[in-house]
Amino acid sequence: METDLKEYHTRRAHMYTNLAYLLADVIHTYSLEIEVSLKKLGFELKKDEKAKINSLLAQAKRLELLSK
């Protein structure tokens, strides 16, 4: 019974970390598309906004590494 519960929680933790990584990947893709679109219009993202996006991506990558 204990091993079943441990396995359940382990699979659930992997699922959540995979979901976090997937969402971060989607955000990264959209941020790149936004950046390209803004550059075409002669604008660009603020440095602090780029830093926030990069921080989010780094956190998601760390979560993925921890889940392995």
C-alpha cells in the first residue's frame, strides 16, 4: 500500500513538472513571436520583461531536471 501511494505521488509530481515545462515552452514560443512582431514594427520588449521571461524559463528547466 505504501509503495502504491509513493508511486502515485511520484507520477503526479512528474506530471506537474512536465506541465510546468510545457507551459514555459509555450510562453517562450509566444514571447519569441511577440519579439519578432515588435521588431517588425520598430519596437522591442523592455529589458525587465525579457528578464522575467528568462527567469520563468530557467525555473521551469530546473523543475524538469529535479523531476528526473
